[in-house]
Amino acid sequence: MFMLKRLCPNCDKEIPIRKRLTFITSEFIRCEKCSNVLQPTLMWGVITITLISPITYFLVYDNIKSIWGSNVATLVVIVLILLSNRLLEPLADLKAHDENELI
């Protein structure tokens, strides 16, 4: 359950998974207690893309390449990698910004 529990870096209030699911459609959320802007850390994106890329490439590329060709297969793999990274963002570690700070 450690992966599902995330705290605000400023006030240590737990951010519920239901609220973090909005990362799929938006870039940031606000902490209800301290009103800071919360975003996933950059390291989370780097790690997920690094882990997902080879898996997606080996599972999808050869199957699609034989049907549609290598250009379409490459495009499909890139889209699947970016989509899966976006869908995993609710599990990310959070970083906080002040409301007036440039995001």
C-alpha cells in the first residue's frame, strides 16, 4: 500500500488516490490544506518511460511491424509509451510549488 499513499511535501497531508486520478487529465492538483500546487516529480516520468519503453517495444513492435510496416509500428509504440506514462502519474511522488511560482 506504500505506492498508493502520497503526502503533500509541505504540510504532510495525505492526498487521496481519487484526487490524484485527475493527473490523467490535468497537469497539477492543489493541496486542500496548504493550497500549494502539486505535480508529479520529473524523476517519476524518467523512470516510468525507461521501464515501459523496452517492454512496449518488444511486445508490440514486431507484431505491428509485420502488419502495417515499421513507420506505423514506431509511431504506435511511442504513443503507447506516452499514454502508459500518463496513466501511471497518479502513483507518482509529488513536488509542491507556491501558488505564485511559475510552473
